[in-house]
Amino acid sequence: MIRIKDIAKLCGVSVGTVDRVIHKRGKVSDEALKKVEKVLQEIDYTPNLLAKTLGSNKIFNVAVLVPHPNQDPYWNLCIAGLEASIEEWKPYNMELKSHFFELHNSNSFKEVAQKLLESEPDAVLSAPIFYNEALEVFRKLEELNIPYIHFNTQIPSVHPLAFIGQDLYQSGRLGASLLDLATKGQKGTLSIFHVSENIKHSTHFKEKERGFREYFEAKNDADRNISSIIIEENDMGSLEKNLAGALASEGTIGLFIPTSSGAKITAEIIRKNGINSICIVGYDLLEENVKLLKTGEIDFLINQNPDRQIFRGVHHLANHLIFNKQIPDQELFPLEVITRDNVDSYIKFSIQ
């Protein structure tokens, strides 16, 4: 670990000057300030977290507001990132508390968020999948001066410290591009399929669909029709009949499915009904999705790394809380296209 006197030597200033710059106390000339800040940036200097926190009895309570992991395998993937974060920051007086809400229930989100507010956390990490309800909660956090970070879903009109995740609009365009390439030369319909979610209130699905549609609008391809197939949760009993009928009537040659679990459901219905030659683009390395990718029943998966999203979110909040480190406004993950030929290498990838 580099010492203050090492930094002073690199800068050509005194140890006292470096100490005053790092701890923001006392007067320092503009010239010396610039020298020290330049070196600190070059070496990516970080104070010793352990020494700093062990000298204080302060315990930082970070609330994590996410859908219940038992309701969807995508959110279950987040638990690995949460568990890794708990282990990573335990020695530094960081306590992480999970607040789970029901995935398709906006009232549940409001109720759980209210209990979170009553617990008076030092910071919040959240996936704000319900737009209207999220606005109210995060404006309240801003009034209370409680810092928060969003991951997975980005919403306007509020001011999180940072957003961790992917560009959802570009993700939709990528899905469109993959279907475009895979069905080149074919006439028919390319459909966006929403399974069991309230698309009206789900910002992340709407942004993906916007990107998908605008990709094809720009191409102005007369041989391709773009449609949406939406089956609400209360129609799940007749899902197979509704989907098979929609695919036949639309003449669908490609499906873009912006949910993690939707690809599995769709592939099974297509197989059962003997529907051929439909290219499927889905999301995430769920166990069932990986199996279907390897058998060729799913053609592409776009990997969103939910475990790493939550891990990086906690990392940034910890840096902010413990020594007031400035963090980036956003950390956008790359849009990773997974095929049967490269999937094994991604499965072995560590969130670290």
C-alpha cells in the first residue's frame, strides 16, 4: 500500500501538504493542490478502509430494495451478488439488509418501501421497476438526504448517485439487430413477446421495446412487420393457446423476449405445438435458458449480469459512505451476446 510520504515524494511537496489535501483540512496553495491531485488520480489512491473504519464505532446500514428472489430466477441470480457484497464489506462496519417486494405487485413495492423508509437507512440500493411508485419513494429519500443508487432500471425525474446496469434502449436495438441478421431474406413478422408483466408500468420493458421498434423503423423494411404479443398475468392459464394462435396469425419468424423467464416458456410452447423456424432472442443465463440455448431452441441470449450489477452498486455506496469518495454517475455494462458456442465461458465468469 502506498504511503503518504511516498505520495509527497512523487509530488515534490511535504507530507503535511499531502495530508491536508487527502483529508481536506487546512490551507494548500493552488500549485501544490494540483500536483497532489494529479498524482492521487494517477495512482488511484484510496485511503486504508480498514484503518479508517476500525477507528470508528459507526455502522453503515444499507437497504437493498429488490423483487423477491423466489418469484423469478432472474432476481434469484442477484442473491449471489448480494451475498458476495455482504462478505466483502463485513469487516468495514457495513450491514446490508434486504427488503423484498412482490414482483408483479406495485402495492407490495409501496408497502415494502415505506417500511424501508421507517428503518432510516444510511443508503439504499434499488431496482425501481414500478415507475410511478418509485418516483414517490425516491423523492422522499432525497428530502431525507439519504443517498441511493439504482441498478437494472433507470428512471427519469429523480437523482440517484449512480445507475448500474445496461442501456435498455440499446439492448432493445441489439435484440432487433440479432433477429434482423438471423432472419435475413425471410418475409414475415418479428414479434416482441411480453409474458406475465404489466408492461404499462414497467419502464425497463418499455425502453427495450422502444429500441427494438426504432431499429426497424429506421430500416423501413417492407418485408418485415413488427408486432407486440402481450399476455397478462391473469391469462396464464390459456397462455399456450393464446401464444400459439398469435404466432400463427401473425406469421411470426422471430421473437424478441425482453424477460429472462419468458424464453423458456415460449420455447416449450413452440416445441409442443410443432411450430418451426422461429428465431428467439431472450435474456440471461438462467439454468433453463442455457439448456435451451445449447439445444438450439433459443438462438441468442443477451446477458445482463444481475449479480454483478448489485455487487457494483454496493461497492459504490460503500465508497461513498465510508470516505465520501466521488463515484461515477453511471456504470453501463457491455451488451453481451451469448450463443451456444460461447456460453460455457460465461457460466464460469466470476462476479469479482
